[in-house]
Amino acid sequence: QVQLVESGGGLVQPGGSLRLSCAASGSIISMNAMRWYRQAPGKEREFVAAVTNGDRTNYADSVKGRFTISRDSAKKTTYLQMNSLKPEDTAVYYCNANVFGAGGRRDYWGQGTQVTVFS
């Protein structure tokens, strides 16, 4: 079994910054892409950012230039540095990882961490 645990969410004023972390643990043989998604109240979950195991990155247009995704493969951890936060960034942020483990390859999700941007 594989677990993803997010941390780093919280309350912040517009223009502020937060850094989210997502640590993977369990029966992991290798990890491919790690991604962040978010879901605001009343809305569908949406893609935010991704990083491959070759450190290539991809971002949603709404966060380009403000958010930076990275990973530490040795620690099986991905990070999302969020700068210049806006009220519309308020959401539950979820980590997703494509993992090859004892049971084969599949995607796993974390439990989510709340980010609230308020003025």
C-alpha cells in the first residue's frame, strides 16, 4: 500500500505565499509523475501542476508564473511553492502520484490540505 500525506496549507492574505509538501511512503518501487490538483467549494477538481521523474514541469494557465512545483526523488516528496496568492486560489489542494508498487502501477491521492486566501 502507498500513502500520500500533504502538509503546509493554511490561511494567508492576498499576495502572500505558502509552500505545500506531499510525502509518499509505503511499498514503492518507482515513482513517475507527481501532480497537484485543487478543488474549490462547488467546483470540480482541477489540475494545478505536474512534475515528471525527469523534472519536467507543467502548469495550469491560472497559476503560471506564481506557482512552482518541484520534487525530491530521494525523499519521495513533491513541493508546491505558491506565491502572489489570490482569493481564487482558495481550495483544498490534493497531491497525486503515479506509483509502481507491489500491486503494480496506479495513481494514488492524498487526503488534501486546505488553502484559504482572504483579505
